Amino acid sequence: MGEHVRAGDLDIWTEQAGQGPDILLIGGLGDTVESWRFQFDGLSDRYRLIAFDNRGAGRTAMPDDPVSVEMMADDAAEVLRALDVPSAHVAGFSGGSVIAQELALRHPELVRSLVLQSTWTVMDPYFRSWLLFIRWLVEVAPSEREFLEGFYLDIYTPRAHNDGTVDQFIEEVLAFPHKQSAMDVQRFLDAFIGHDTADRLPEIAAPTLVLAGGRDTTARPPLGRAVAERIPHAWFEIMEEEAHQPFQEVPDEWNNRVDAFWRDVEPGS
């Protein structure tokens, strides 16, 4: 079960499960706590998992203030403080991975380690063009279903499209009662267009694992490698047959990898 927690001036929807070392999970565009269900199912026997809806997604409102990655990183920090979590292992994917970078830079005392899935320092022209395409697609697509069908072409592997996995994800999103507006999607995307952490990443001291999908056409492996090269002693790995969100497509493999990482950085966990 979840609840709203007061984080600064915002009520943020948060869910927790399990016992053990604290894990904070940060989602990307439009993704809510439900996007982490395979991690809640597969890792809560070893860890205390905490996930939340970013501002403007799911059950967390989008304030009228301008949105920035820094602001969303501060939201994540406030969630941990509201739950009396002194520090956590932090995992984020896509936009959530960039929020996680900022969390480690702005609130290093809260971050014990980082897992950055499908991440980047700054968008290259190709990635930026794709993001701008999604920005207008959400507004002009004939229906929510058709937007998702187009958007997911770049998010999931052909395997997942062909075996029915993507169809199942689409049905779940369509049935979800807490819809994100097209304007809130655009405001979230706008926060990342010019965001750049490249020069500051060497300041991150937390142990870091950077994962990239070999078939990811958006946050491509060279972008993830650039992150790992700037964070001292970071590990970089490519999941060759995976796309943008392997934690959903091959959750057992992903869970095993991050579990091994967390055990390495926190012996006895």
C-alpha cells in the first residue's frame, strides 16, 4: 500500500515494500511506482524498496512552478527525509537516472550507491531530436493508445513487441486511472533538453554502476559510457540484447545484476 508523504510543499505518492538496506527507485517519463513492480516482486525479500511518483506523474500533482531536474532531485531527497531514511542505494532509469545523478551531486549524504540505467550526461543532437519528436507526438497522436504504440517503438525491443509484452504494458497504462496530461509530459521533457551534468560528475563519490541497452536507440551505449568515464571508479556494462528498459523486459537478469552490485558495495546485505 502507498501513501502521500509531505516533501517540501508537495505531497508525493510513495510506496514501500520489504526489509533490509534501503533502496530508492526513481522512474522516468510518466512512469509511476507501478513501473517497478518486478523489482518489488523480486527484491523485497532482501531490501526495503521505496518508489515514488515524480511530480506531474500518477498520484503526485504538478505544481505551477517551472520544472527542473534539480527540483525533482530535491523531491527525491525530501522523500527520503520524510521517511526518516538517512541514506539509500539509489537506482534510476532514463530521466530518473539523471535525477539520480543530481541527487548524488546535491545531497551526497543521502546516496550510498548509484545504479544508472539508460543514462546520459547531456543529450546529443540525435537524442534531443527524438525527445522533441515525443514532445509533439503526445499532443498530436490520434489517441493515447496510438501515442503509446509509437513511443514504445523506441523503448522496448522488437522481441517485446512481437511476443505480446508491449501489448500488455499498453493495456495496463490505458487502464491506469491516474493519467498524466500531455502538458505535464511536455513539462517533464523540457526539464531535460538542456540539462548537463558532464562537468560535475567527477564530484560523485558514491559507488556507481552504469547500465546500457545494446539495442537502445535513445540513450545509446556511448552516452552511458560517457557518464561512467566521468564518475570515479564507476562500472559500465552493456546488456547487448536489451533496449531502454531491461528492468521490465528481463527483470530477473536485471535484478540479479543490481543485487550483486549492492552486495559488493554493502557486504552483508
